[in-house]
Amino acid sequence: MSEYSWPYENGRRTPAGGTAAWTTTVRGLPVGTPVTGEVIGRQPFGAFVAVDGHPEAMGLARIDRMPRCHELPLVGQCVSGEVVWHAEHQHQVGIELREWAEHEDLLPGLTELVGQVVTGTVTKIAPIGYLVGVADCVEGLVRAAGTTADLADAVRVGQEVSVRIVAVEIEARRVLLSAEDGCPGRLAD
């Protein structure tokens, strides 16, 4: 089976019953209602959920509500969350999964640390530099001079390094870092 599938590919039928079933679903699952269910399909845009106690309801947990460090739940996994919207044209109930809603976004708090030195762990080496995890689910980029091979000789994934937070761009969801003196991959002037 591929990473992505539609509910019908997993033996689940699409909800039927038209407008009457949809009206009953909306009444039974207003925004704010806690729900549980089983993941019955996955697509790049989200996970489809069969909502417990509502056989005509098709839930969708969209990735635009998913923290960047999380992954879509797997088909067959039981999930819980809360109804956050209704899409009448698709007869879908929008669900924000509990684990996503309870996740604290630490990126905005880093704006207070701009200019300060923090310790983090190298998570990836790329052609333009390396990524450092500076908080739970927050990575920043240290741009580096030289080649990827030079950088790979200087740092390794899993290595703890000291970096200065240069900028935090909330809208772009980006953190820019610089290596401290004596740290590998110092940005070329």
C-alpha cells in the first residue's frame, strides 16, 4: 500500500444520503464537539476519519492545522479531536486532532532570543548550510561557506553546537542562525 490512499481504497464507502444525512451530521456534530474515530484514508492535504457514532460523517484533519514536526496518522489509527468546521459542498466535518491542538508552537517565543546564543543539535546537512534544532519542533539554518563536503567534515548530524539567533521570521516560519566563534560552518563575510 502506498503512503497515500482514499477511503474507498481501504474498503470504506463514501458517506451517502445527501442533504438529509448532511443536515443530521451537522446537527449531531456542531463546531466544538469532541470526536474520536479511525483514520480511513490519507492524502497530502490531510487524513480522512470515520467518526465514531456517526456512520454518515466523513471527518478531515487538514495538514494546515498540523504542527510541522508531526506526521499524518496512519490508516487504521484511532484518533481524537474536535470539530472545527463543516464543508457542505463535500459533506465533510473538519477535525483538529487533539495532539495537534495541544502542541505548543515555540517559534513566536524565539523572537525574544534574537541576538542570543543558544545550544542546539544539528539535524540535517544541506548544500547551503546545516539545520539546528533550537527548540521542540523548531529548526534554524546556519548558512555556511564552502562545499557540502567541507561542511560534512566540520559538523555531523546529532552534534551539539552553539549558535546565535539572527532572525525569527514568523510568517515564513523560518529561523536564521549563525555559528559562534569556534563553531563549524562559520558564515563567510
